[in-house]
Amino acid sequence: MGKIIVGYFLATLFGLGAFLVLGYEGLIKSHEVDLVFWGLIGTGFLLQIGEVFLCKPVCRILAHNHLSQKWMSCCH
């Protein structure tokens, strides 16, 4: 959940910066700002989903093979 929140926070900061640079009318007309805004949120979401669906099975494989799990932060 933390990665989604960080992505949303970065998107909010980007939106605020874009508003300060472009103004309200610039935000309305610029599609690139929307793409970057939703891209930041989507990246946080995809990182979170990747951790849930990819990291846990790898941890189970490592545990099954009795290998060290110290290098993986999501195995805990």
C-alpha cells in the first residue's frame, strides 16, 4: 500500500507544480500532464501488485530450497 501512496503523493506534487507553471487553462488543454499524473499513480500500483504476486512465490521457492532470504525485503 505504501508504493501506491508514494505514487499518489508524487503525482499530487507534480500536479501542483504543473499548475504553478501552466496555470489552470494550461492544465485543461495539456494532455501530457494527465498522462504523467496517472502514470505516477499507475507505477506505484504496478509496483505494489508486482511485489504481491511476484515476490511471495519467490520467497516460497527460496524457503523450499532452504536458501537465504535475508536479501529479499518482502519475505518477512
